[in-house]
Amino acid sequence: MGAVYAERQDRGETDRESRWRVLAVVGHGKLAAVKTDVVVAGTRYVDHLLLLRVADGWRIAAAAWGPAPAS
């Protein structure tokens, strides 16, 4: 999935016009987990982010994403 994202970025394609939704946030101290989703070109994608609080804000420590499974 990362290669596809990189290829799109190289072509100048972004999904910034897409509306991201935050589905869940769980935090404890300097760590937080966030689940988001977005629909791009008719496909729903789900992201899971692990965030780390640093001196100047939150940083993504790990990420996993992909198309949502069919219902």
C-alpha cells in the first residue's frame, strides 16, 4: 500500500479534498491511538494511527491503513 501512496504523491495526487472522520481516540499519557476513515473514489479506507506526544505536539509513531473489509 505504501508504494501506491508514493506513486500517487509523485504524480501530485492527494486526497486533501476528502472528508476524514475520526471514529475512535484512546489516550494514555504520552500515547494515543486513533482510528479514522475516509471515502476516496468510492472506496472506504480505514487508518489506525499510534501517536506519541513530543515537546512540540503529537507525532505519528506508527500507522496502518487499507481498504475497509466488505460488510
